[in-house]
Amino acid sequence: MSTPVLTRDQYFQALSQWQKPYHNSYLAMYSSQWGGIVTDPALWNVPADDHIVHRGDGAFEVFKCVNGRAYCMDDHLAKLAATADRLAIKKPAEFDRLRDIITDTVRAGGEKDALVRLILSRGPGGFTSSPYESPVGLLFVNVLRLGRYNDEKYAHGVKAISAALPAKEPAIVTMKICSYVQNVLVKKEALDAGADYAISFGRDGFLSESSTENVAIVSKKRELLAPNWGGILKGSTLTRLMELGRGLAREGFLADARHQDVSREDVRNAAEAFICSTTTDVLPITTWDGQPLGDGCQGPVSKELLARMRAEYTDPASPFLTELF
């Protein structure tokens, strides 16, 4: 039996039948290729010759929208533009009105609680590794339903292991790029080991990050310690948490909150450790490499940071919110 050559009509008919269970969380997508928004998940397509497909050549950011308000959106947009500049991606003209496009796409999705994924690709053209074959980048805005928090995990913590794969080189790890095969393999390590997260250390032996999350610890001296920015991605969530931590230090709740090299011994001796990201907020780690960490439940610092962070994106008067809906 020969493989059919489809007509345009047959192609779109086949797309209309492409429905999967995971599509249930897909709300709306904008693409500068089309110049508009679609809400049918079967149409969420990217050109096969785009560098983002065959080279992982692009930048992205993710932020959440809670009750119609985006949290730390300005920070995410600035980082997206900065990464695109470092990659020398030619931004499409639509990038200049990105805020309006985000607002329109979130509203088209119809839900006030959403996860917004921004992607700026090198663009289509050629299938080689040359960055000069793509005349202009493409902008994508994907809006997904925001998942619910698992309260039990926040109360009792999650399991982490030290990843066998070392952290990415500093020149790469500090950019939020779409070449994520190493991140995928780190996540695979965790799942294959029956853990929730695998966390990499650099070739210098110091703590780096997880597959898609930053990591921090609290010492027994009640110091909030996070790896130096030069060796990890500068996550918006960790940025806010360190600022909140400095506030707790001024109040006397913490002794200090700072960035420094964090060794394996520092981790083993920590009173608390946590994962942090747009989707997890402050998620305590209570088991690391099969050994208990802390008291086996959410520690006081993790709990206080989580409460203060959630207040930042649920209080309508918060300066870190942007009205979208």
C-alpha cells in the first residue's frame, strides 16, 4: 500500500481529527506566521523548517495569570528580549506589540487562571545550522490552563536526587533557550529513580538547578542560600524569593538571604531545601538522595516564603501584577 499524497483539503481534514487528551488544557495560540489566534489545539503547528524544530534554536519564557492578572510579566518579557538579543534572533515586527498580543490571546482562551508560554524562534528556512538562512524570527504565544496545586506535596515535600548529568556550561545555562534535551534527560533521571526531581551540580561541584526549576537551601543558621547567578538561569521566581528572603532577614526571621556557591555538604547539612519555579512556587524538598532533609515536612522558611509569594499574585493591589482579563 503506497503512502498517500494529500491535497490541501485532505490535509486540513486530517488535522481536524487530530484530537488528544492533553489538548484539554490547551486554550489559545497566537503565531506571527498566521498573524492571528486559534483556539483549536489541532492547529497549534510550527513550520518543520523552523530552526526551533530541527535545531532547538529559540528563546522562551513562561509566566502565570491568576484571576486575570499576570505575575512578574515585565520581568519575563525583558528576559525574553535579552535572550533573543544574545542569540541574535531577528525579532518580527509583531514583537513590538507583544503585550497586546498576550492580552488578546489570554482573553481568547477564556480562562482567567492560565499559564502563558512565549516562544521566539529563529524562524523558518533551509534546514541547516546556519543562523543566517532564517530572514526573521517567529513569535508564538501559547495559553494553557493553569494546573491545580497538590497541597499534600507542599505539606510533606518531594523527593530529589543528585543528577548524574552535570549542569550546563555557564554560557548556555544562563539563557532560557529551547535546546532542552539535557533538561529532558535530567527529568528522566528523576522519574526513572522514582523521584520527583533530579538536581544537577556543576563541574566545579557546586549546586546548580533542576530540569526546569531553580533550587535553594536554608542553613541551620537560618540563612537562605541560592547558587550564584553566573551558574544558573536567573529565574523570576527565585529572584522574587531572594528579595522576600532579604525582607525576612530585615525582620529577624532569617539571619541572611544571599547567593553563594553551595556545596554538596551544604545540602546534606541544610535545615530546609526547596524547588522554585513559575508553576511550583516554593515546593519543599524533604528527601534528597534517599536521605531525610530537614524535619520531613514543610519547614518554617519555605512555608513563610510560599505564603508571601502567593500573596503577591493574589492581592489585586500587588505591584507585580499586570491586568490582562
